Amino acid sequence: GLMYLVFAAFSGVIATTMSMLIRMELSNPGPGILNGNGQLYNVLITAHGLLMLFFVVMPALMGGFGNWLVPVMIGAPDMAFPRMNNISFWVLPSSLTLLLLSSLVEQGAGVGWTAYPPLSSALSHSGASVDLAIFSLHVAGAGSIMGSINFLVTVANMRAQGMTLYRLPLFVWALCFVSILLIGSLPVFAAGLTMLLTDRNFNTSFFLPAGGGDVVLYQHLFWFFGHPEVYLVWAHHMYTVGLDVDTRAYFTSATMMIAVPTGIKIFSWLATLWGGNMWLTTPMLFTLGFLVLFTIGGLTGIVLANAGVDIAL
């Protein structure tokens, strides 16, 4: 767990440095510290996004806190598969190396963290940079799948005597569900990346319209992975790409329905605060700030769930 947290902190320093460079470039109109180099700006955006997601948030929250707290919370001496745990960590430094190399070779991978074709195709980004980024994500994804399997087996088989499923802490339940969603969604993402890789290097046409491919297919595959928390609803990221009206109607309805349990959560938290004896310590101030931001974000989400409004905006 500690190794995951140290790795996440190290990656966080690199990603935050990139974030500061991006903000410095945006602090004034016109060319800034990047001297008008738009490709370099896109490379920074891409590397920052992928670093924060795959090498800071996931290693810290899943690997770090998961490995540290799950055995303690369920009364287990260790995780079920220590060797699998070991390799699921040690693939991360090699994956990070591949990602940083992708930013450094040739012009860098300036494709955005979503890596949509045709910008990520060989036509727009020739050379090894995007291929290295794809391999990096493959390796990181394999590590996440191994870690997820480890969590599920540990919780299923290594609970202490009397620790029934109903007595499991919510954090352990949350990690179990996240693990299930990752095992379901990461192979889809890997499939999309593999298709992109073969399009770039082996003359396939999965995402090339000239060869009968479909650019939007990549977006479906990517957002099916990118939205594992609400995995039935992913195309609300794609309202403007030319989906047919029935598809937009379904995703509009499904996205609005997700607002119902989310609203219940907010009222549940508020009722807990109202009924309790609240001390304004630093963690509580963070919690209150989160509630405000989450509520504002959720309300804007209800508006943007409407495909018609989304297109108009």
C-alpha cells in the first residue's frame, strides 16, 4: 500500500508540474512560455490527463488505500495473492516510463487523454509516440485488472470469523464494486486501443472511414470504459457526434434517471449533518466543500443530460 502511495505522489509531482506549465501558458492571451507551440501544449494536456488518472488517482485510491485498508477492515493477514499484488504494482513504473517516453520521442503524443482518431491515427500522428502511449495504457490496464481480481478474491475468501457481507464496511463494498466494473470495462478499452494500434501499424480500418471503418466506434469503446461508475450511460459524452435520435433519447432519459439516486445521496448526507453534532474541523470543511461542488455539478448535469440542450450549447 505504501509503495502505491509513494508512486502516486511521485507521479502527482510530474503531473502537477505539467498542470502548472499549462496554466502559465493560459495565464496570458497570445503565445506564452511555450512560444506558440500548439503541439507541445497538446502533449502536456495529454500526458497530464493520463498521468493524473492512471498513475495518481487509481494507484492511490485503489492500490494504496485498498491494499492498506481492506485487509485491516476484513480481518485478513494480507491480500489473497501477494505475488499478483507485487506484479500489479511493478507494472506501473514500466507503464509510467512508456508514457513519459511517448511525450519525449519525435513530436510527442498530442492527442488529448481520450486519443480520438483521426487525430491519433498514423495520418495525423506518425511515428512511435502514440504507439508508446497505447502500450503504456495496456500495461497499466493489465495491472489494474490483476489488482481488482486480488481484491475480489480477498474479500470473498479471507474475511474474519463472523465478518458477514452485511457487516463489511462501505469502503470494502465500494472497492468490490469498482473492481467488478474495472474487470468489465478495461478489456473493452484494451480492445479499442488494440484496434487503434493495428489501424496505425497494420493497415486495418477499424476507425478509418475510407476503409469502411467508423470513427464513432472508438468513442463508444472509450466512454464505455471511461464511465464504469454509471456503465449503462456513456454516450452523453457524444451527443454532438451524429447519433440517431433514438439513441440520444435513451441516453437523455437514462442520464436523467441517474440524477435520482444521486439526489437521494445528497439529501441523505445533509440529513446526517443536520441530525448530528457537527464540528468544523478541517476534514469536515473539506466534506462541506465537496457537498457544495457535487450539488452544483449534479444540477448542471441534469441540464446537460438533455441532448437538445447539449447540441444547442
